[in-house]
Amino acid sequence: MKKQKKKRKGFQAGSMRCPYCGSPVIYRSADGIYHDNSKKTMLYVCSRYPECDAYVRVHAGTNIPVGSLANNELRTLRRTAHHYFDQLHQSGMMSKQDAYQWLADLICAPLSEAHIGHLGEYYCKQVIEESRRLMERRKSGKNRYRFRALEGGVAAS
């Protein structure tokens, strides 16, 4: 009897379809898509690229995507959302863990699924708007008491 090959755990991309045009998705190098691919980045790309410009990069050294396929407009929104979201913890306003919990609460998802790389246009815009609002409040000094009170275990507004 032949030994059956053990199926590897991990990401299975065989049946991936582009959410924009429905075409199959291929796993390929970012050469020709990224201007500089010196890091040898790999992507999942719509097989109709460049007519359909949906793609997503993978975690280095794996075939696991960092999010979902996105067209240029959504990729731009995700970068902008990350820019404003990152300010929440880089400014010291929140810890990184607290920022991700805030994101999970904002998008009504479990913490394990709170990743900007999976968000659509609506939630990217929500993250941008709410992050900006929190940072503006911080700059104006309106939230100082509230965050100090929360750290001390007392919820005050």
C-alpha cells in the first residue's frame, strides 16, 4: 500500500477568486507590480492583472496573505487607515494592544480578526474618521481626564 502524503496545514489558495471580477487568483512574484522588489515579495494576484489590479502580498517566507485582495482604491484606503490607526499607539495615547482592541470594538469583530488588511472601504473610512477624531481630542486636551480615569479603573467622561 502507498502511504498517503500528509496534507500540509496552512493557507489553501487553489480555489481563490478575485472579489472584483471573479477570475482565478495566482501566486506570483511582485516583480513588475512593485517598482522595487528587492525583498522578493510574493503576492496573490488576479489572473486578469493588469486589467483587474487586485492583489495582496503574503507574509514573508510563507504563502499566507496579509489580508484580502484589494484594488488600487481599497489599497490606498487601507494605507491611510493604517497611518491614522498607528498614530493611536505611536503617540502614546494607547498601547498597541489597546489600539487593536479599540479597532475590534469599532468593527464589531473579535480581536483575532481586527486587521486593517481585511477591511473593506466602509470600515477603512470609519477607522480613518474615528482615529482622526481621537487624535484631535487628544491635541485639544479634551480626553486627558477620561483616559487617566480609565487607567485608574474609574470610567469618567
